[in-house]
Amino acid sequence: MAGIPIKRRLARFYRHLEDGDEVFAIAECRDGNVYYQHMDGWGELEKMLSQQFFMEYEWIQD
């Protein structure tokens, strides 16, 4: 994500609609991806195409 211009800061928790996995989405970038990290704390920053991310994950609202 370093060096990729940010389109929109998300800084929100999201839940996968099918399996319930929770992630922390950091930002949607101009390269067309959402960058996120799984809540288990293992692994590195991951990315997914924005359209796919918003179809597969829902925002966890408090």
C-alpha cells in the first residue's frame, strides 16, 4: 500500500457475509483495491478489488 494514493480512508471493521471472518479495512486506494488485515493478527496486509470486497463484506456497526 505504500506509495499508492488513497481514495477513501475506511478504518472500519467488516464481517464476511458467508463465513463470518472479521477484518479491519484500512483504505480504498486509487489502484482499485481495499487494503485490510484479518482480526486474528496473523499474516500481512491483504488486498481485494473494491467491488468484490464490498460485495463480500458488511460493515460492523456498533
